[in-house]
Amino acid sequence: MSEFKFACPVCGQHITADSNATGTKIECPTCFRKIVVPQAPAAADPKLILSAAHADKPRPPQTTAAPQLGPIKASAGQKTVPTMIVLLALICAGGALLYAFRGKIFNTPAGPTAGGTNATTVADTSGSVRVNLSPAFNRSSGVVADGSPFGAGLDGTAASYSGNLLGPVVTWNNTTFNLGPTNALDVVSGTGQTISLPAGKFSALRVLATGVQGNQISQTFTVTYSDGATSTFTQSMSDWFTPQNYSGEATVVTMAYRDMGDSTRDNRPFHLYGYSFGLDPAKTVSSVRLPNNANVEVLAITLVP
């Protein structure tokens, strides 16, 4: 038994093998390819380097194939861009139409009537409609937060209702009324102005109001219907400090004090009154004209079905 040398046919590494290994398959220690040990020489010769044979085909070199590029296609997002633009255009057009015809769709006036003040509305589950008087408010700080300073107030002499006692919502005769914000324009002082009402058929127009600077006798409220017909109501109104219990008048809230412009309180009782005017339920209301009297202060109006 003798040793001999041979070279790997793949990487050329010299490998020493025993003559008994002739014809066997081994793995090159360098390139790890399978090779066949060649026939051992008849005579030992340390300088002789034989060449081995491949035991299998060499592995192909590892290469990364370039990806096949097909025709460029728009992604799902790119495809939807034109569609989204069309949808946005339709939404905008629909919104414009809805705004233009909101008066007919929602039975609310699209704008102020001639010589009148537009007031948007809030309907509740009972079918009553609370008229939003904010566009008509012309007196500031008729209702204030306790302890806050203010100017003329409800009666023009720096005296006002307490917002802490009244709250933002008042309920009377199973009817809900929304009051305006405190320390801001929140009361309609009578100037003979016309306030637009939401188109609809109602049985009554109910008002939260008071007189200031004394009792206000025989004040006129006029409701106009869509056909031009009118209903006129004459109502005497008590001063907020001296309730007279006039016919058609109810005391809705009695408060233990009123707020003064210098942040103090007038600790005497003051009152807010309610008035209910019967309407023609067969006709559609259009507007209400208030008394031409700055000492008549209207805080809220609700229409009752």
C-alpha cells in the first residue's frame, strides 16, 4: 500500500490518497466537488501529480437572473384616481343642489324674507320645532354667567338673567326652548321686525319673553301664513320683577336673583314668562312680526304641532 498525489479537476487542489482508494469517489476538501480518485501509479513517485476525474457535472455558477419586465400596468390606486375625481365632482355638485333646494327639501327657508330675519330651526321627536333666533338677536348679555361683568344687559341698566339659574334649555308646558349663549347676543328686543319661520303646519307658536322697565300692555304679535293670511295676537306682558298674571301669560321660571353688570347680585325674585298663540293648523306658517317696543324681550320661540 502506497500513497500518491492527484489534483482536483475543478479547483486544482492537490490531494493525497492511498492506492487502495483508486476508483472511489471522494469530496474535494477545497471546492467540495465529488471526484473519482485516479489509478495509483505503478511506482511511487512523490513528484508525480495525477489528475482526478469528475464524479458528477460541476454545479453551474450562481447567478441572479434579471427580472422579466412586462408592459407597465397601472396599479389599483392609479386606476382609481380618475374614478375618485369623478366621485368628488358628483359629491360637490350634489352638495350645491342640496344647498340650493334645502328650503323645499327640509321645509326651511333658503334665506331671509324681504324685510325679515332668517332663523334656522331645530326639530325634536315630538314634532315641535325650536326656532333658532341667533340671526335675530339684537341685545347682548340678556343672560349672563354669574360673577361676570357686562354692559347694558337685558333692561339697559346693567341687569340680566342668571345663566346659572336658567341653563341653556327651558321646558314649559311640555315644550322645549333653546336659549341663546350667555354673555353674548342672546335676546331679541322688539323693533317691529319680522322673523322667518320654518314652513310647516302647527297648532301653536309659543314664546319665552318678558317686559322690562315696567309692564308692557297690549303688545301685538302677527303670524303670516304662506298664502298671505295673518293671525294677530294682542298680549300684555309683565315686567320681569312684577308678575301681573295677565290672561295668556304663565310664569315659567322664577329666579332668586338677577345678575348686575358690576358682578354683584340683586337678591330679589325675577321671572321669565311664557305665552302660547293658537295658529290655524290648516295653513303653513311663514313668519312672525314682533311688537315695535324695545321693552319687550324675547328669549326663545318654539312651534308646536
